Amino acid sequence: MQTERVILQPEDIDENVIRRAGSLIAAGELVAFPTETVYGLGGDAFDEKAAEKIYAAKGRPSDNPLIVHIARLEDLAKIAEEVPQRAAILAEAFWPGPLTMILKKNKRIPDATTGGLDTVAVRMPNHPVALALIDRSGCPIAAPSANRSGRPSPTEADHVEEDLSGRISMILDGGSVGIGIESTIVDLTESKPMILRPGYVTAEMIEGILEEEVQLDPGLIAEDDSKKPKAPGMKYRHYAPKARMAIVEGNPDQVTEYINAKAAEQIKRGKRAAVIASDESRERYRFGTVLSLGQRSEEESIALGLYGVLRECDSLGVDVIYSESFSTPRMGQAIMNRLLKAAGHLVIQV
Ligand code: TXA
Ligand code: MG
């Protein structure tokens, strides 16, 4: 299959292009598009064949459900069996935006879209291209991140092309995304709201709006396999670079010293090493390829840099990666959740 890549200016969307992209979705084809979090791989959420195509293009296990994207609040009732009051309140506060809600699914959504679950994940993205595409296709759009399964999520159209060229009909190139890590997922089907995947919208922000306690899925932080994450996708080894990766934590001077010594040792043994640092610390590393996630003092830039740097490690073909820890004040939980998964939870305390 030939994949067409088209540039779209988010602030001046070419109507011919977006209509053509919408028609492809309506005809059961797949189109990758930018959102404010990461690029998504879209297909008609009501069409089980489209869901099957998405799983095939990504190489994703079909028990890992897709997020349904809508452009208008009225469309929520076409997807969810019921819209609890909490959902209406959170939609009012955070949509369009990086918050996905898990609700009981309505019969129109095929089992293929939800991986056989009786619940459905829904969000309204805050990106003009995404909203226009949903509108012109005339249906809600099921869209996972537009990467091959097991690769970091795409934050630029180049990443999508790298992973999916020849497997999908079209890539809408709307430039770099704004946030760089996937939406927060909150489950509203239990007695208490529960975060299944941390993201830009934090538990504290949700608590502030709902005025009730929000839990973190215990399966996300379990040290062993006794508790599995509730979001099927969180159990896979995602966001993973091909190299072995370790996160080094402790006093900054000791972290630098440890990483310099280890990287030098690896290089001596003929291995290629990379170091993941920040703009503030990058100059202090003397061995291997030093990559910066951005400025520690601006946590938004750290989130935005993360997946691009992991992809760069892959294309450089490094054998080992040593990363600093990034427990930033607000988005720290989301950033560390992705970094820990990339490292297979290998943390070295120095
Ligand atoms: O920011 C985002 O959410 C991006 C953009 C494209 O919108 N999408 C995204 O989709 O990250 P994906 O498929 O890569 O991740 C969806 C996650 C998976 O971990 C999946 O298991 C979980 O959501 N999920 C989907 N439906 C679910 C459900 N009914 N119950 C629990 N988890 C669900
Ligand atoms: Mg994904």
C-alpha cells in the first residue's frame, strides 16, 4: 500500500485535504493524524474491520483496546451506555484535552474496538486537525498511538512514517505535537475514580474538580506480577528502546560520577553507550552519546523530548542507556511511568 503524506497547517487547514482524509476514514481506511498528546492512527470506531486493520498495521495484540475520539459532546451518548455525572463534570472541565475516560460501552461500539471489554475509552482531543478530521469523517475515530507496537509513541510525522509507511493510507503532518506523552486515563466504572495511566492531567487536578478522592491503579506500581494494571496496554513492555536501559537515582554529583564510570567501562568493552540527561546536566557527561530531554526547570519540555530521544537511541544502535531520573513536580508521575517502562523498571540507587 502506498502511504500518502500531506502537510496541514493546524491554524489554516486545507479543506480539500481534510475532506479527502475524512472520506478515507468513512470508507474504512486508516489515517494517521496529530493530536495534542501524540500522533494517533485513526479508523471508523463503529467499523470492526477498521479496528482489525489498526491492530494489523500496528502489530498490536487485539486484546488491547483502542481509545475512541469524538469532536462533540453529544457524541458521547452514541458511544457510552450511560454518561455518569462525574463524566459530564470532567468533560466540561478538561475537554477538549488530554483526558481519556473509561465508561460502560454502548452496543454500537463493536467488541473489536474495545478488545472484547464491555467498557470503552473516550476522549475529545484538543487539536484543530484531529477535531476537523473527526467532523469530516462523520463518525467517532478509534485511534491508538500511531507507532508499531512496542515502539515509543510518535511525537512527529517523521516518527509515524518510520513505523507505518506502506501500512496505512494517509499521514496528516501537522508538525510536532504539544505535550509529547499520551493522555491521562481515568476509569469511571468503579465506585471511586481510578487513574489507569498518568498523564498531563494529574490526579490532583481531577480531585480538585470532582471534590472526591482519586486512586492510582495499584497494578501500575506493583513491584511484582501479583497485581496487573487494569488498562491492558500498560502491561506490555511499551515505549521500549532496543538497548538495555537503567535509570540512575541519587545525589546529582554521584549520579554523574556513576554514569561517567559505567559509560566509560561499556565503551572500553566495545559497547555503544548513550546517556539521557537534561540541558542543565548534559555538559557533565564525558562518555558515550549524550542526549538531553530538555530543561529540567521546564517539565513540559522534558515530556516533549522523551519519546524522540528514545527513538534516537534506537536509530543510533546503542547497546546500553543510562538515564537520569526525572521526578518533576507536576507531570513527574507521567514522565517516570514512561521512563520506568522503557527501562523495564531497572533503577540503580547511588
Ligand atoms: O493520548 C492518547 O491517548 C493517544 C492519542 C492518539 O489520543 N492515544 C493512545 O492510545 O495513547 P493507545 O492505544 O496507544 O493507548 C490506549 C490505552 C491502552 O493502554 C489501552 O489498554 C487502554 O488505553 N484502554 C483502552 N480502552 C480501555 C478500556 N476499556 N479499559 C481499560 N483500558 C483501556
Ligand atoms: Mg500506544
